[in-house]
Amino acid sequence: MKPIIKFKTLITCLYFLGLFNLTVSAQYIGSQHFFNIQGEWVKVDSVTNRYNKVIFEETIYKTYRVKAYAKIGKKELPLKWAEVKVSEEDFSFVATLAGSKCLIMPVFDQGVEKLYLHTLIVDPNGNYTGKALDVMVRKSSLEQLGPNPPNPEISFEQFAGHWKNEWDNYVRIPKLQIYNNEGKYLVKFYRIVNDRVKLLGELEPTKSKTDDNYQVVYTDPIINQKTIGTFFPIFVGDKIKGIDLQVDEVYSDGVPKNTYRQFFVADPNAERNELTEKLIKNLEGEWVAILPGPTAKLIVQQGDIEIFLNSSLKTVDDHVVINSDLVSLDKKPLTALDGDMGEWLVGTAIKSFSSNRTCIIETDLDLNTNREKPVVLVLNTKSEGKENKQINIQMSEVFVRKDFDLKTLQKK
């Protein structure tokens, strides 16, 4: 399930609806955490890091303005009204309060609407000096819940499963896997690095000291610094159906410089994707064509396939002669593809100015039976012309690993 509208468009729709829309929430699990925040919000506990309360008013444009009250000693200092914007990149509301960036993240926490105010504090010179986190609830809710309302205990086991990022835009963490490893739950944590999905490691969660939620700590390869991800469950009924992951980036001086969030839903294709990753890994290496043809060799490396074509072919005395020069057609990631009959395939798509080429790899061959890794593969290629270019070619070519001796396949 991938959103077909932009995050900002979704939030605008929620503004005009004036309330949380159940139809939208069923389609976009993350939208549960973007309810109408109009009204007065107060601290959920007695500890104030930056603000004691905030008041949101709706504008004529169906956006918000905010007035924050800073706590100084036993007094409250009201700040000026500030404009509230929507950050598509951070999946958050954003306001500038007392010269500092404040990320306002609504969270529907087990039936209670809360606001997490992440304030990135700067000094008069614009230097970051720290971060403050204030957790707030509606004033009307606090009167019902009482001070320091307890949260029902959640075990990390309830997060177990394969999770994929719900959105197509601004994806930083594409997927997570939470699983039991000899009685201990771990998180396989993935990150987008140079437009590729990279496994950062298998991380052990710990309890947050701030709000008793689970956290993982890792080194982000983009900023090469410590990063903290905090898990917020999204419930449908009594089961976790989504994850709101709020991420703090901490730079070398130990000061948080940014906070953003990512939403996750269960991945129905997780098993297929795992098998795809395993097959692609087993395909790594150099492959050469058994018979002369358009394609000379393939190189599979780090999940990419590079296809090399023969520059020219000619026939001499009824024999095909290949010139030694090779031309790289393209280098593309191998992925899982859906076949015409709904079957699962592994391959890639290559586009040029004149055609669309789909390359499918087939390894389910008798020659590969009882082998840990395939030694022979078939590359099935289908080329279709663009616009008025009449190209419709289908061909199959057989390749063997460069370091494999074909003579071992001969029957004795």
C-alpha cells in the first residue's frame, strides 16, 4: 500500500475536514497521528523542559497559529503568536518559538491525544545549544486523566514483524524487521544511502528515559553521527498496526540538530522480498554467454546487474565471430518483478531513448539443483519500442559463471 497523494495534501484535507477522518485513517495509518490540534495543551507531567502549555488557534486559511507559554521559575511567560507550517520532509508541524525551531508531532497514544514538542534550541549567534522535549495533552484530557497518567505496559514483542515505510516521498528509513533471536528481540534497521537500501545492523532496543517508549541507537551513515530512533505504536483495536518512528540526529558535539519521523505499516510481501535478496546475493559474480549473441557478459555486484553487449557480430565461413570490444548497456538494481501471470520474478527494467527493456533472470534449472548457488542462468529479455518506434523483440540467452568449468556438467 503506497500513498497516492502527497503528505502535505493529506494534512490539508484533514484541516478542511476539521476532524480525524476514519476513511483516510484506514488507508494511511500515519494519518491517525495528524488530528485537529486546535485548543489548549498542557504538560503531561510536572517536568517542564521548555514550555508549560501551548494554545493552537485555527486560521481563516485552515492552518494554525500557536501561542506558547515558557515556564520561568513559578511564572509563565507568554510568547508571541507564531505561524504553524507543515514540514513534508520531517512529517511534522513546525513553528519558530523564541527564535528556536519547534517540531510539533501529534501522537495518538493508546486512546490519548498527545503533542511531542521537540525544540532545537539556538543561542543569539544561531548556534545549536541543546534540545528540549515537552510532552503535552489536552487540558480537558488532563482533568480526566489526572497528573502523570500511566501508560499501559507494551512489550517489544508486540512490534514483531516486517514493516515497510508507508510513504513514497522523503523516505529515509525504508523498512524494519523486528524479530526474536534466542529470546531477545532485535531490530534489523535499514537506511537509504546513495539511493540504495543499506542494512545498518541488528539493534537491541532499550527503554527511553523520557516517556518509557522503546528506542534504538545507531550511527547514521549520512551524517556519520549518533542517532536515536523512538518507537510509537499505532493501534487499531488492541493490536499494533503501524509504527511512528521519531528520530533524533545527534552531532559530534553531542547536541541534537534535527528530529524527523517516519511511518511504517506491515509489509505483506516481506517473505518474497527476503527470498529476492537471498537470490540476488547468490547471483553475485561475473557471468559469460555460452553461445555468441547480442549479450556478452553480466556482472552482478552489491545488488546491481551490469549488462555488457558485443559491439558487433559478423559471420565468417558460417561461424559467428565476435569483436573483442564490449559496450555496457546499463547498470541497474535487481528487484522483484511481477510476471504476466502474477508469478514472482527477479530482474530489472532498462529504459533508453528508443525502447523499454525488461530483463528477467531464471535460475530454476536442473543444472542448479542441489547447488548452494546457481552456476547457470537464463536471461530473458523483452524489448518494446517507445512512441512510434517499431521494436518488439523477445530473446533468451544462457550464461555460466566465469569461473565454472562446463566440462563438469558433462555426463560420464
